[in-house]
Amino acid sequence: MQIDCFYFGCWERPGHCLFNQQGQHVYEHTHALPPDFPVKVCTLDGGLLGYPQREIEGEAVLALIGSLTIISFWDRSVDGRGACNSNFVMRGRLSFDQAIEVAKSQYPTIFARFNFEVKEKAEAIQ
């Protein structure tokens, strides 16, 4: 079964945007974004991670919001500046391991660039 999954972060160059699996921008208030999308797109830009003094790449937060699962983590694989992050948003309430498998299968080129392990840092945000 194919699960809808979106990516928010840097695709091939600096600049955080929401993308579909084809690498196309997905904008708020358009038919391309599901009407039940649980957060404002700008919230994904580090909003689920907070801003610790030390941003450790790959330490992920799992958020279960509404009918979607979001995995957020610090990621400087494209943009080396601070506060750079990646997020995968998918339909369904999934465990961390399930969500990582969906994200890896639908965005293999994004995961291929990581030189760090994506691992769960804290309890889920619900």
C-alpha cells in the first residue's frame, strides 16, 4: 500500500520548502496539499524540534498530529548553516520505524545524502 508522504527541507539547494515525491513544490491553500494537513507548513521549519543550543543531525522527533505522522530532525546535508532540518509528513499514525521505512522508500535520494543515522530522540508529540 502506498502512503501519501511529503518532504519539507532542502531538496538540492538551500531553501526549505514542502515537496512531493517528484520534487515539486507543494504550496499551502492548493489542491496539492491534503485538506486535513495538520500544521502550517512554516511550523515544519524547526517548529517541532525547538531550538536547542546544540543541533545534533539525525536526532528525530516523532509527532502524531491528527491523522498524520511527522518525523523532524536537524539536517545540514545540503545547507551547512544552523537550524537546517528535514521533515517527512505522512498519512496515518505510524510508529517511528514504520514512518522511517515509508520515508526511505518514497524519498531514497534524500536519505542517500545523509551521512548520519536518523534515530528517535524523544517520545512522540501527540
